[in-house]
Amino acid sequence: MNLQPYQQRVVEEKAELDKKLSRLEAFMNSISFIEIDAQDAHLLREQWRCMTDYSNCLSLRIERFSQEIVK
């Protein structure tokens, strides 16, 4: 797919976000996560939720890029 520069930036942004999300998920599945303060754990879960929503939104935008090319 031949992307416009702004579209390529969205693809790169999603890739970077997904790496961070993966690292956060790994931490949340570790023993260290169990040992942190309850409020911090709550905030990290909320951060995970927001990051997941953001990643999903970027995915939808990227899907639309391919639809624009077909038109």
C-alpha cells in the first residue's frame, strides 16, 4: 500500500503505541504488579484501557486508508 506521509505517521504511531502497550501488559502480568500500591495498580489498568482504545482507534483509521485507495 502506498501511503501518504501523514498516513505513514499514523502507522508508525500505532506501532510505537503497541510496543508500549505490550510492555505494560507484560508488567501487569508480572509479580511486580501484584506488589504495587492498589491506587497505582488501578491507574495502570486505566492507562492500559486508554491505550487500548487509542490503538483500536488508530487501527480503524488505518483500515480507512486502504478504503480511500480503492475509491
